[in-house]
Amino acid sequence: MSGDTLTAPYVLEYTYRRSTGPVIGRFLSGLVAGKIEGARTAAGRVIVPPTEYDPDTGDAITGFVEVGQTGVVTTWSWAASPRPGQPLDHAFAWALIKLDGADTALLHAVDAGAPERMQSGMRVKARWRAERVGGIGDIECFEPEVK
């Protein structure tokens, strides 16, 4: 053997389109309109982002409910050097945010400026993009709520 590596070009692609369905489709359409909706379970819990089925029972969801655009950080991790394609091009926190009116937390970015300004239990509010396309990025990020 000469030690040369045998290589061949390969492109990984998915040549099909997938429908978002009635639950996620409604959630994404709500984001375009500047509102955040969750799914209500038969037990009354509100799941954000919505799922088609109750994760506790497997039952179909019973409806939708609009939740607040503010909430509480339940836990977080600082991203000091964001990678290409991440929501912000400067340091930020990834956080689980329990929105007002929701029973579960949503993972999103928080633009706090410095890790010293982040803490579990802090209140944050959504910062919306001016142009929305129906994706989770329509919420640019969350930012500390100023009282």
C-alpha cells in the first residue's frame, strides 16, 4: 500500500419536504403574528412549544392557548464564543425559559450582555425580529426584563 487515502465525494441531502402539521404549523404561524401559543392537555397543563400528544399520558392535546411573551429562566449556560449559525453573533446564554402561562420551558437564547447578568429565576421578555418567516428564529432572543 502506498498510504494514500481513497476518497469519494458524497453529498448528504434530504430531497423531500415535510409538512409541519396542524400543531407545529399553528405554533409557527403564531410566531409570524408575534404571538406564542402552547398546547393544552386534558389535565390543563400548557406545553410550549406545543406537542401533538400529552407527554405524560399520550392523549391528543385538547386545544391551544396563547402564553405570555415574558417568563422566568429556569436554568442557563453561557456561550462565550458563538458559532456560525447560532442566534446571536456575540456572547449570550442558552436558557430554558418558562413563559408566563406555560407549564414547561422553552429553549432559547438570552442576550444579557455578560454572564454576571444571568441567573436562574430572572425574568426575561421576547425580542422579535422585524421580518418574520414562521420559524423559532422569529423570536430573535430573549432579554432581561427591565422593571
